[in-house]
Amino acid sequence: MAARAFIAGCAGVALKADEAAFFRDAQPWGLIVFRRNVESPDQLRALTDAFRDAVGRTDAPVLVDQEGGRVQRLAAPHWPNYPSARRLASVHANDPLAARELVRLSATLMARDLREVGISVDCLPVLDVPVPGSHGIIGDRAYADDPNAIAVLGRAAADGLMAGCVLPVMKHMPGHGRARADSHEALPVVDAPLDELRARDFAPFAMLADMPLAMTAHVVFTAIDAARPATTSPEVFARIIRGELGYDGLVMSDDLSMKALSGSFRDRAEAALAAGCDVVLHCNGAMEEMREVAEAAPDLSDITLRRVEAAMGRIRHRPEPLDVVEARARLDAALAVAA
């Protein structure tokens, strides 16, 4: 069966019978896992295998938000606790080359963790550029306050993930750093002039426009479309994402269940897909909501299939050779010295 243009979640640490049946019939392109789905390496591998068995596609993507710091779904005691983006960047704050190498190393180690349990996509790097007075939802998830530094370190993280055969997702396009509200709870509205947005907020995404996957921001940019957040704005997609940024990779929405969006889940999915999202993301595993999203999601279009193929081609190789024990010791030592 053909995959359809949505990514779903599930409720617990194993697929329930109704979830497996839903995935078999609805054919979501991928699955995303959260802390509620994670118990142990063996359990998580069984879950990702069960999802792929249900949809009948061995290459169906399984996603996670594994950033380090506050946003880490695989954590102790079975996995290392990784530092936040800002913490990593601060270790070699006066040595950009060393900072880049440390960020890449951390991402490569995370990729090793993820690949072992069947996760093939990590929603990292965060390319948002915070400004004074912005909401703390981004905060230390950003590598720096400078767009050029964010771009350099974001690319290092993406390269590290791909060295470990895990696809990166840059987020939140075209920028969430200026928002003064948490889009999980409310709709942020950004009134900055377009020239200022181009120079700061959009710049890291332009510099990483060759990346395979991106996630949208549920943020209104009044200089472009005062009525709709980027996720559901045809104007933002045409003028900025596919236009000025020149991005031709696969774009997924941020989570449709976030409170920044309104309307039924079918309405939300239809609006995001009509705006230009290739696939929509629904995370909480609530079955009735997922059914609405599935009703709105068509089969992957020809252009989306091309973008999927291009993305998957980035990780069709063996993982880069790595002495994991030595690499973890090197990361730990750098963090200990900086502390």
C-alpha cells in the first residue's frame, strides 16, 4: 500500500491491537516516539519493528526529538544524558572549530543510540535564533544568539547524525526564536519587519537549505501573512520557504495538536497540506484525532516521493567508523573540563 502524508504517534510502550490495525489501514508515512513510548532498548526496538510490520514497509521512518538537555526522549538509565545545544556550544566558545567538532561528536553518538533501536530520523538541529524578551521554549535549545554560529553548529549536528545513518530535521522553519509565546500553548505573533527577519531569523535556514528534512513553525509573521501561522500559510511557503530560502527538501508540520492551531484536526491537516507541507505530524497518539488527520492525508504526491527518495539517499551507507567508548569518554572529558 502507498504511504500517506502524515506521521502518527502511539499511546504506550507497545502497539495496541487497534493501533496496529489503524496503521495497517491508514498507512502513515512514519511514526514519532516520545518518553511515554520508551522503557528500554529491547522494548523500543520491538515497538519500532511492530510499527514497520503493521505498515508493511521496512524503511518506514521512525522519528524522535532527541536534542539533549530539556528535550531528550531516550534518557537515563539506559541512554546517556546529552547536554543542551547551548551547553555544547559553550564548551569551546572561543574556538569555533573545536565547538563544531564537539557538536558533531555528540550528534554522532546520539545517532548510534537511535539507530540501535530502529529510529531513523531525529528532529535536530534547532536553527531558531533567540532574541531578548522571547519565550524560553527555545532558550538553551539554540546553539547561540548569532545566526551564523547557529548555522555552523546546526550543520555540524546534522552531519553528525547523517554520519550515524540518521536523518536530521531542521526546525522550526522559518524561525521560532523571536516568538514571545510557546506555540504548544498559544499562537505566537511576530511583528518584526521582513528585512530583519531575513537577516536574522531566516538566515540559518537559508544556509542549510541543502538539508533533507525540515519542520515548520506555528508562528504568525505579520510582514508576510498576518492571518495564518507559517504551517498553514501558502504565502509563507511560496515566498519564503520554497522562494527566498530556496528549500526543496521535505517539509513536515510541527505537531497539529499544539494549541497554536485551531479547528478540527481534519481542518488543521488540510490547511497545512494545502499551504505546502509535504506531510503533517500528529504526536499524542489519541486515536480519534489520528483518524481525522488520516482522513485529510492523501497518498504521498509525486513531488513528495521525490523528496523522500532524496532524503533517504543521504543515509544509504554504513555508519562512519567510531570507537563509541573512546568517543563518549572524549565528550564527557570536554564537558567536565568546561564545568
